[in-house]
Amino acid sequence: MLNFEFQNPTKIIFGKGQIAKLAKEVPENAHILLTYGGGSIKQNGIYEQVMVALGDRKVTEFGGIEPNPSYETLMQAVAIARNQSIDFVLAVGGGSVIDGTKFIVAAIGFEGEPWDILTKAIRTNTAVPFGTVLTLPATGSEMNSGAVITRKSTQEKLSMGGPGLFPKFSVLDPEVIKSIPVRQIKNGIVDAYTHVLEQYITYPVGAFLQDRIAESILQTLVQIAPRILENPSDYEAAANFMWSCTMALNGLIQKGVPSDWATHAIGHELTALYGIDHAMTLAIVFPHLYALKFEDKKEKLAQYGERVWGINEGTLEEKAQAAIEKTVEFLHNMGVKTRLSEYTEDYAKSATFIEARFNERGWKGLGERRDVTPEMVKEIVEKSY
């Protein structure tokens, strides 16, 4: 097991009716910037619950944060926050709203061009405090310190992070899931599942507990996926789905082990280029990345196949290959497409474009061994056609 440090200061408030506890968690004298997305919270009752809990606190609203939140939109919120001396931000939404809010709180007091936070990988150590009300399980952003932001004008999607970007608290009420479209539930399942794979399908380092926790999240998602897709009002399935998404990326299973994240780096480019849902880009990329890096990953792939899919026959290589196939079958059974050409007719330019983009940034190697070169990225994307 590798050396590590672990600290996660986010308070989780989980369960039915917990939005009411905002009354105790948000400072009474705060001037709040309330951030949200397209406005669905005003149709499904969540907005009303939030406003009742906030009571007489001063609230300024900022809606319209997009899926794959854009720098251009978020800078409008930064300007409002600066002009109105906002001292607390409450994100009510899914991962995109929460990621966007992390950028906002980091940028409010940042001196200089805020896009530098992403392009120059400037860690955010302090920021305006914020909390979240999670309405769409998927990214785990409600309990981690990372975010991914898109700049439309340059077709870039980059990440940021730092200890100042942990939410002070996050309210997780599984009852919100019953109002989520099936497409978004599929995205959440795939996103969380791939988050675990990124931290698990690498190479063995004797981290037995981390492996078992990762496998348990994967097994839970496989178990509840059919239930939650068939009936989003199934509270038991919803609760396990929501908590699995949070546990998949709150830092716990990443400690003491190598992690990959090449799938995400490539997937971000596909989203920036084509606007494909983030989770769907992951489904496009990882089977082909695993095939290309098969020799390096086959031990963990075989273990994954045995423990999650019950693949107990064959050689190590046969088990590893079967594990990839079972994962793709799982995606297909949910109606998830795994070919880039199934999402866009303009796919032919993507491989060369992404290779050039990675070379421009000086990215010599991705993955757990830092050996996935831009040339290999081109090959992975081409095989995804």
C-alpha cells in the first residue's frame, strides 16, 4: 500500500426531509448566493423546501448553470458575488452546479485571470464557504474538493481543486431522485461506476481494504441499477444509489493506491468537442483504453472479473478479457451506447484533434504509470469510432 494522508471535512446530512436542516447549517447573518441549473428545482418542490429552511436570510439567486458548467456563465455569477459582497454560496443541483459553484467561490477573491486557476493548476487553499443540496447523484462533487469547468470559446474542459473547495456540508435526500429523468439516472450510474474503475483498475499494491470497498460500490451499483431505472421512486434503491455515487469519489478508495484518470481526461475532450454527456464519454473511452493497456491492467481486471462478475474459469488473461466484456454488456443492458459514432457523425476529426491538444499542453503521459502518450490517446479514440 502506498503512503497517504486523508482528511475530508465535509459534513453529510443524509435522508428523508433533511433539507430542513439548512436552517441550522447556513450562518444566520449570511448573504447567500443560491446557485442552480435550468430551474427544475422550482418544479419539483426542492426550491420551496430550500427557501423555507433559509427563512429570512438574504438570498441572491443565480440560475442557468449548464451541464458541463461554462466559464463564461460562471464569471457572470462571480461578478454578482463580488458586487454584492456574497459571503456564503449554496449550490442546489447536481455535479455540474456544484462544480460550477466551486469555481465561483474560488474565483471571487482570486487576483488575476480566474481561468488561470485551471490552466496553471493553481490549488485553491481558501475560498468563500459553501454548502450543497444534491439533486442528482453522479459525480461525488458533494463530498470532494475537485471540479471540472468548460470554456466554450476555446473548447476546453479542465479540472481544478484544493482543500478550500470541500463543501462545509452537503444535504443528500434520496427522495429527490424520483423526479430525475431516466437519462440522468443512467449518467449517474455510469459516472459513479467509472469513478471507481479509475481508482481500482490499475495494478496491485496490496491495498486489500481499498479494493474491497471499491468492489462493494461496484457490486451495489450493479445490484440497484435495474431497480432504480425501472422505478426511481424506490427509496431503498435511491438511497443506495445516492450513497454509492458519493462514496465513489470522496477520496476514500483512492488513498494508498495508484489511480488512472486517463479515461476522464480523454472523455472531457469529447464533451468539449461534441457536447456529449460526461458519463457517456467515459463509456465510450474506457473499454478501448483497457484493451490497449491490457498487459498492465490484466491482474486487476481479472480480480474485478472474479469478485464483481463471478468470472472464475479460464486463465488470468481470459478472466480479464471477460471482465471488460461483462462491463460493456452491463452498459448495453442499460441502453448506454459505447461507440463515438453512435453520438456524432462528425467523429473522424476527434482523434487527431485530441492528440494535438494534449501535445500543446505538454501532457507527456496519462494513466497510473504516466505512459499513455498523446499518440496512444489518438489510437484509443480511433478505436472508439
